Amino acid sequence: MPIVTLSLVALTVLAYLVNLLPGTGLTSRLAFVPVLTAAEPWRALSVVLVHAGPTHLLFNMVGLFFFGSFLERSLGRFFVLGTYLLAALGGSLCPLLLSILWPAVVSPGTVFVGASGAVYGLVGVLLVPTRRLDRNWSGVLVFILLGALYPLFNPQVAWEAHLGGLITGFVLGCCYFLVRKLRSRST
């Protein structure tokens, strides 16, 4: 049973429901805003708990469930949890860097919400060329394609977080499989 994946889904859905209660204001406290990074660094991770609406939440949780469950069965709980958290940071780092280097593209005051950076991190692992993962390439590619095309129809979608998470997950996956290969050679 994919305990970590189901726990992440449950925690995120619970946070969404709590945020619906009047006066909680979780979004204003947990969303990632590049200009607030130095003063409130936890937002780089807490962003995964707040979503812009039920469709946003559903899309991210379906992706988390399918990709997270598969990776948890294939590579283990700790790898999935670590990748999810580090990809969330990568998903926040990309808009932060863009807000510094290219503020015309990403305003430092832009508010980012959602777990898509972390979910795209899991997808990034699936892009690593390895025979160790018996994956469904069509599902991975459709998810990436939807994430790439959706911002064309809805400019509020944070492609920057998708990209940051995807790159982070790919790098983590490459490191994971490289270390496994080196260990297998040394034994």
C-alpha cells in the first residue's frame, strides 16, 4: 500500500477543506510569494497544501496518486517523500530565480499555489532513461503535455513551478539510478 502517497493526498485534501472554513486564510499564510522568501522561507514547501480551486486540487491529487503510488512501489517510500519535498522546493526555486533574473516574466509579488511542482518532480523521475522502471510512457507524456499546454488557456497556471519540479525530479532520479548502478558494480 502506498502509505506516503496516500498520506500526502489526505494531508493536501484536508488542508484544502480547512481553507474553505471562514477565517482560516491558509492561502495567504502558506502560498509561495518570491518576495517573501527571505522572511518566510517555509512557504517554499507549504505551497503544496493550498490550491486555487477543486479542479486544481483534483488534477494535482490524481497526478500525485498515480505517479506517487507507482514510484513508491518501485523505489520506496523514503525516495517518494524526499523527491516530493525536494521537488516542491525546486518548484518554488524556479519562480524565485525568474523573479530575480527576469522580473518582467515573473513578478516578485506573484502568488503561487499548488502541489504541481512536487508532482512534476515525481514525473521527472519517470523521465530518467532506465530499465529499472517499467512505466507507462503515454501517461507520463500526456501529463507533461497537459501541463505544458494548459498555461496557454489559463495564464494563471504556474509553468515555472512545473518546470522547476520537473528538473528537480529528473536530477534526483538520475542521481538515484547512478548511485544504484555504482553500488551494483562494487558488489
